[in-house]
Amino acid sequence: MFRALIYAFLGIIVLTAIRMFTGIVSKGVGDMFESSSRPEGKPDLPKGGPLKRDPVCGTYIPADNSVRKVVNGETLYFCSPACRDKYLV
């Protein structure tokens, strides 16, 4: 019984070490290919422009895909017409 527990414990340790090694190797290979495909000096920006925070529900949405409303000279960005209507009420 005790021997079976020792073997199970050692098996878990060996499998963990193997998974860790393969994770490190796959991350290194992935980073190598990713860095060669990204242009130098350009940060990753979200598609649709900079993110804006909805003042009603607090979600962040791309400025290009948002519902806009100018209130007191300030442009506000909403995730949906429902949030816009809640803000105006």
C-alpha cells in the first residue's frame, strides 16, 4: 500500500516536470515566431480604436464601435443605445 502511494506521488512529480518542460519549450518557440511577425516599435492596439469607458455600466468599448452622445460639450461613449438612454434619463 505504501509503495503504491510512493509510486503515485513520483508519477505526479514526473508528469508535472514533463509538462513544465514542454510548456517552457513551446512558449519559447511561440515567442520566437511572434516577435518576427510583429512590426518593430508598434504597440498592439485594439481593433476599432482606443478603448473608452461606458459611464453607465462601466464596460470598455472601442471608440469606433460605440454609441456616442455629446452632453455639455463632452463626447460620451456608450456600449449600447440602452445605456445611452439610461444616462440621459
